[in-house]
Amino acid sequence: MTEDELFDGLRAYLVRTDAEQAIINPSHDPLEDIVADHQSAPRLKGAHAVINLVGERVLLETLCISYEAMTVGAAPRVIEATARAKEWRFTVDVFASRGLDFAGPMINALQSAHASVDLHPAMVRHVSEPRRVPRMVESQWEGRVQFDVDLAGIVVDRLLIDVIESGTVQFHDAAAERLFATLHFQKG
């Protein structure tokens, strides 16, 4: 999974959750938009949310290494594929005077069982409690609520490697200083 795939999946889920609130509660005014942080676009007016990928970490839960053959040019090569479980932390900031009214349904939806189905192949590992963190913008206090979402998934990294064509391995008994065995190998 790439950063863009993770962001697009999380954004689509949160946009849909916010839009569904207007169906459930007709007095709910949906957010103007949910965007990625650190954009080169004008700041949104009105209630909106911003998603920021804070970081990732490797989980020591899954590690699978496999090999496959590939022809590069005319030469046979080997690819080492390593599958690892990773976790990504996103921070969601809701900029609105009633930020908890927007953040609450999003948090509830992320904690539901269907979130991991809708966010597949990522799954929700943790959602933090919302934090009220008002912010001064252009000499005006602006309401802001922030919460974290941890998503996890399996990432496969591929690497072209070289293999040893042939060689000899000798096994020695260091105490007796004598050779026990010699093993010769040749790529078939």
C-alpha cells in the first residue's frame, strides 16, 4: 500500500460517513471537504477536516520472505519479496465551531466492525479519543478537534538480488583440527 492509497481510502470513508450523517439527521450540515494536510491550496472556508499521515512503523507480527525468478534483459535474476505488517498513524483535525459533532460520528464509524471491510486491505487498529485544541487563526479563535487513527496492513517490498552460482563449504572441528566434510554446490 502506498501513502496515496491509504489516504484515499481513509478520506473516502470519512467523507461517506459525514455525508450519511445528513441522511440520518437532516439538521446536520456536512463538512465543506476533507483534505490532505500540507497542500499548496487556499485554506478552506467553513467547517472542514484535514488528514495528516504522521508516520509508520513496522510491526513485528508478520515477516514472510519468498523468492521468484525474473528475466532482466536476457539475464535470469531473482527477486526477494519481503512481506511485513506495518502500521500508519493519521491525525484528523476537524476545523469547526462544533468540532465534536463532526468528529464523534467519524470516530464511531472507524471503531465499527465494517470499517476494516470498507478500508480493506488496511484495517483499523486504534482510534484515539478526540481532543479539543482550539487554534488562533488571523487573530480569531477557531474551533478544532483532533483524533488519531492507526491503520495496519501487509506491505510487500521487492528487491532484485544476485545469487551465488557455485561454491564450496567446508565443515571443520576446531578442537580436533580435522576436516569433517566438504560440500560443493552448482546452480543447476
